[in-house]
Amino acid sequence: MKTNWKDKRVLILGAARQGLALARWLSLHGARVTVSDLRGADELRVARESLAEYQIDWALGGHPLELLDAMDVLCLSGGIPLTLPIVMEAGKRGIPLTNDSQIFMEVVPCKTIGVTGSAGKTTTTTLVGNMAKLAFKDEGKRMKDESLLSSKEIHPSSFTTHPSAFVGGNLGDPLLKYVDEMKPDDLAVLELSSFQLEQMTRSPNIAAVLNVTPNHLDRHGTMEAYTAAKSRILEFQAQDDVAVLGRDDAGAWSLREKVKGTLMTFSLKTLDAGLDGAYLDAGRLNLREGGARVPLMPRENIRLRGDHNVANALAAFAIGHAAGFPPAAMIAAVEEFRGVPHRLEFVRELRGVHWYNDSIASAPERTIAAIRSFEEPLVLLLGGRDKNLPWEGLMQLAAERVRCAILFGEAAEKIERAANSLPSGAKRFSITRVDGLQQAVIQAAEVARAGDVVLLAPGATSFDEFKDFEERGERFRAWVQELL
């Protein structure tokens, strides 16, 4: 059932991009909206001006419980914890919780693809979106050509009849901003975080879980709770839906018993008998469905570094195949793709040293994947705000692959303790501690030698120094470009 928002009294916590998109859409659909944020009026001046034409109330500087007295629904922006007193009080009062992705899924008129995972979901979602756009472009050209062949008169609609692909969710713009213009033959591709999935009771038609490794334990508390949040992407699927699970990841593969429809997978190895999906074999990416094998492309045609990005491409192929995209469109999308900002992004070469920005690496597991993408000696920049995650595995890999580690931010002391816990003689890399990321860049420039890679792959969040990982990556880029 779709909610009738006319005159519903809705409280939105958080005035970031998801909260603002939600406030606008709900107001357009007749809801009586209040936005509450911990920041004050001066900090939110631009946000308030962007919604000035709508009837929206603002409660700034805190989340007083009294706001709930006149509310029918509480909406949470991304990152708002369920342990917040006002959220817990809403639960006690029986006020339902929702978010922008749940509301989008209630009203979207077209097929949906959802991608989640502890790592790789932005790259995979972007790849799938690019595949869809190329596939639909080809479909539009086919329909135009058929129109030209069948009629002497060229009708303008023959150029615009192909469907559109919308890409967003936790990535880029919330798709609720565009849902009212979507048509039944369009396609919506969403990146979904564990935070969004916690409140969702709708599943995408194609739901992908790439991997489930330790992340956000500061929010979820335990791996069991975190895994449960991720698994909700499958929970509400139907028998005619498709689930795509990573075969090489124990966390993702453990969810296969929850699959209600068709199971597909992807792997860096040949697939087990009876499994359909995308896989790597003898340096070539392939698709398999039933007894049929479709060779796709050589591994070396992927422009991105690292096995984890090959896995992301395989995941995108499996998802695209489930969506019915032609192989040619999928291959072209992967071959053209040069990556997403802040994800192993090459910044510059200076005096024989290559600088890379992997600011998205906000958990040790992501840093491990980044390190494994390089053979060169590494100067590794680690730090930020810890998410209550283990660092020991990363330190063991650093002992094998890193020449120098530069630690910064709140997590520096914890990381150094993990490094010092290595067995005697195992820590073969030097450690330097500095106050912040800018000082880490300056220190890295002093110690790096020709042939080294300086890699920002922090392993922690940015919130002790920056608004988000994107701001951290942008500042890193700027400081690196300023080096002489």
C-alpha cells in the first residue's frame, strides 16, 4: 500500500541531501513537514533557502522530544543512529520510522536494482548505471531506425521513446527527487547502505550483496546486527526477483538461504557446478547461465587497479545480465570506465612518486584491498575516527607491503598500538604520527622516494576533521597539488 501523505505530520531528522530531498518531495505531496537538525540557522542558511518555496518548519540546534507530540511519522536521514533519544522515544510511542529510500520504493513505477555491500557498492552501482544507459541508448537507436524504415515521415517521438536509467540512492542524488518523472519502462539503480536498509520493508527487483565484512560496528554494535541490516535487501523479494551474492565472500554467500527468487553470483574463480553468474577464468571475464558460457572481455581491459575492482566489474556483469542488458553494452561500459572519485584515484606524479586518493577506504578491510592493488613500495596514510573495528589484520599486511606508515587523527594511537602488537621483528615498516591530514601529506612528501606510491587509504571515517570522505579526498587532492 502506498502511503497517502496528504496532511500527514512528518518529522525529518537531518538536513543533509537525503533529508532535504525528502522534505521537498513530502511537501509537494501534501505532508506537513518539520526538519530538525543539530546545526543552527547560520550553518543551514543555504539549505533553508533551497526549500524556501515550500511550507516547511525548521527546528534547529537540537532534537527535543517535544517535537514528537504532533507527529505521525519520523523520517531518518542517512547516518542518524537508532539509539538517538528522540528515535528511541518515537519507538516507545509507536510512531513509525521510515526514510527516503523506503518512500521511494513505495512509489517507484519502474523496475529497480539495489546494490549493497561493505565495499565496492559505489563502483558497482555506477558501472551498472553506465551499462543501463548504454543499453537504453542502443534500444532507442533501434526503435528510431525501425521507425525510419517503417515510415517516410520522421515523427519526433521516434527519437525519445527509449527508457531512461536513473542512478542514485546513497550515491549522488536521492532518487526521490526524480521519482515523479519516472515511467514504467525506466530503470532505477540504487546504492543502499546498511543505515537505509534498517528501516526498509521493500526490496529491489534485483538485489545484490557484494560482501559483508566488519564495518560500521560503532553504529550497529555487532557483526550479527550489521549483517541483519544488509540482509534486509533480500527479505522482501518475490519469487520472480533476482538476488546476486558474492561467491568469494563468506558474509555475502551466507545469505543464500534467504534468496526467494533466482540466485546469481560472481567470483574471481571458476563457478561451482550449478551456479550461474559472472566469473574470471584464465585471465578472461565470462558469463554462465545454465550450460551456456559467454566470454566477455580480457581482464587487462579493465582500467581499474586491484582484484577488488575486477570483482566489482564481475558483479556489475552479473547484475546487468539479470537485468537483460546486451553483452556489448555491458562490455563497453566496463572498458570505458575510469573509476569514481576518491576510490584509488590517481592524483599526480611528483619526482617519480605516484600519489593516490582512496579516501573512501573508511574501514581496515577497504585499506587492505587498496594495498593489494599495488606492487610498488607504499607510503601509507592512515587515520581519522575509528569505527570500533579491528586493525590487526591490516597491520600484518602492512608488515609485508608498506615501507612507511603515517598516522593522523583520532585513531592514530589505536593504530600504533595494533602495529606495536605485531610479533618481535615482524614490524618492518616505520611509523610517524602527525596531527592531521595536511601534516601527513607534508610528511609523506619528505619521506617518499622515486618509485614509491603515496596512498591515502585511511581505514577510518573522516568525521574528526572533515564533513565526509569526499571533503577529505578533495582536501588531500588540493594539498598534493600544492606540493612543489
